[in-house]
Amino acid sequence: MGCWTTLKSSGWVYPTAVLSLYGFFANCRVAEPFLTPYLIGPHKNISEEVTNYLFPIWTYSYLAFLFPVFLLTDFLRYKPIITLQGLFLVTNYLLLCFAPGLAAMTFLQVNYAVVTSTEVAYFSYIYSVIPVEHYQRATGYLRSAMLAGYTIGASLGQMLISLAGMDYFYINAITLGIVSIAFLVSFWLPMPKRSLFFKGKNAAATDGNEGGCGKDKMEDNIRVAWFSRENVMAAGHLLWQSFKESYSSRQLIYWSLWWALATAGYVQVFNYIQLMWDHIEPSATSSVYNGGVEAACSLVGAAAAFSVGYIKVTWTVWGELALGLFSAVGSGAVFLMAFTSSIWVCYTGYVLFKSCYMFLITITTFQIASNLSMECYALTFGINTFVALLLQTIITFIVVDEAALGLDVVTQFIIYGSYYGAISLLFLIRGAYTACKSCHRRPEEVEDKAQESSAEVISAERF
């Protein structure tokens, strides 16, 4: 009991630990690597509709939910949205286990869109309750917890299928129990003291002028005029001011641009990789090792994400070049998956691709969060995710949807590889320019730049 009390009073450790625990169980989805074999197999038997009809519904629903959920996330102060995500995860696997037919699976895609649209609350929550000096380490812990959960879940699923010969239905039932634990863990999260944007007129003034002795008064003011016109107008004004501050830095614009572009391509590859595996080696007639592959790449990705908390690199100088280099590796991996006829080569390409992305997105998340106030990073995360999803929706409609080109999965992956190649070229050129410019900078200019960066961090700590 004493250790638990000490943990809760430690400031940043308790919320980071509980949210990491939630992230672990929420991502420990034993059945997820085997979703496509489950849908196209005898349990659901909807193979004709999966690629060009069913999966695009998730993308379109996700786009529709994202912005309203982002505003609702701030309005309700993060924790309720995390709990809501846990609830919809439970609903997701109830549908997979017990709801038959195409109509139910169509609704499943909409339900899962709610799950993914609420992911913005995961990192935004922790950045709203811990000091800025812990952002980098907390980011590494949280993303590592997510990847570790997925690794263990995928490994367990693979063992149950390969060694125990368990049916896909029971794999989904086990996942239902695990995500139910995540739902319960979400209630342990401490509630953030305030909303970032929907503060109320008086609360906004108090927030700017009061110290620790005014905290109770601020919380009272938050509850006053919560639905008032002044509150909405103040929130809109703060949103606009935060938008201008977030994208006034050229460096942050480049980080955000990579985030949006790379995430759109990554999600496309992730969504359709199981169809690629089934194309190379059909699950109906071959052994399926999807879980083992997902476990391997998540383990490597978790290690890479965890290492970010301890890497000392001048990212303002070398960051863009790193984005370009690792994006080039990702592009090559996608082309490898597209052109190979060997399932094991395709597996290897996927491990390489996913590991590169997980490493870079962790760095990007920290770089953006550590240079912005709470209002700005929350808005930036939401906008970057929205832009990524908008790009992904455009790609899905043109490339995948049966109403447009409706391309086969191999052609899709050739396009995704070319897309990542363009991202790589863009950031290699920009990164080389930034690095050369820094190398030719006079020593006193470098020192001034370091002092400016230090001042930015000190300024951010006030929030």
C-alpha cells in the first residue's frame, strides 16, 4: 500500500505507469494478426468484399469521426475518451465473435473507426499531466508499452494456432477478455485538472494569472458556463492562436509534414499486408505465421522506440536527414513485398518497414511535443493525424475502392512503395541542405542556436 501511495505522489510516474498498462492490454490483441484469414474463412466467408469494399469503410468512417472526437477529447479532458476507446474495443470483439454476416462486419468497420479516432487521447493525455522534461522518456515508455502488448498478443496468437491448433473463434474470445482488462484499467487514470481549450472565460483568465493557490478556483471556474457562448468563442480563439504558434516554426512544419505523409502510407501498408500474405500463400491451404511476424517486428519496433529516450542526437541538424534515410529503407521494403513470390521474404520486408516507421514516429512525436505548449501540441497532433487520414482516404478511394480503380493488392503495394520513395527523396534533399548549412555555420552561431533551443524548453515548462 505504501509503494502504491508513493507511486501516486511521484508526479509523472503514476499516470505514465497506468497509461502504459492500459496501452499494453489495449494493444494485446491476440486475434488481430489473423483478422483476414478469419474474415475470408468459413467463420465469416466474405472474401470477395474484404479488399475493395469492407476495409475502405473503416477509412471513410475514421475520417468522419476524427475531428469531432478530437474536440470532444479536449472538452471531456482525455480520460473519458480513453475509457470510451476501451469500451468500443470490447464491442469490436463482441461483434467479431458473435455477429454473423456482411452487414455486421460493415458495422464492425465503423465501430473500429471509433477505436482508432480516439487514439489521439493516448499521448495527448500524458502530455497534459506530466512536466515537459519527462516528455521524451514518457513517450518512449508509452509507445514501448503499446508495441510490447502487440508483440505478446501476436506471439500468443501464433502459439495457440501453430502449437495448440486453436480455432480463430477462440482466439477472438481470448482477445475479448484481454481488451476488457484494458477497459477496467482506464478507470485508474487520474483526471487531468483542466481542459486545454474549453476552459471557460474566467478559467482562461485564472489560468494565466494564478499560481498553485488558485488551482481550486480555476477548477471551479472550469465548471462555470461550460456550455456558454463565451466558452465556445474562447476555445475557438485559443484554437486559432495555437494553430498559428504550432506552425510558425519551419522545423516543426517539416516534422509534421513527415508525420502526416509517412503515417498515411504506413496505415495503408498495415491495413492490406494480410491480404498480400494471403495472395502470396493462401491461408486456406498453408500454415499462417502472421502472428509470429507481427511479434518480431513489434519487438524490434519496441526496442527502437524505447531507445529513443536515451539517444543524444542534435535532431534539429540531423533529424530531417534521418527521416529521409529511414524512409528510403521503408520504400525499399515495400517494393520487396510487392515483387517477391516468397512469403518469408515478404515477412522480412514487413518487419523492416514497420521497425523503421516505429523508430521515426517516436522521435517525431517527442520533437513536436517538447517544443510546444500543451494547447499547441494537442492541436498539432490532431491536425497531423487528420491530414494523414485525409491523404490515406484519398489514396484508398483512388487505389483501393471498387468505385474507382479497385486495384489488386500487388499493384497497390507498388504504388505505396513509390509513395514512400517520394517522401524519402523530399527529406533527403531537405536534410542534406540542413546538415550542410549547419556544418558551415560559425561556432558562435551554433552556440546561440543552442541557447535559443534551451530557452524554448524553459518557456515550454511554464505550460
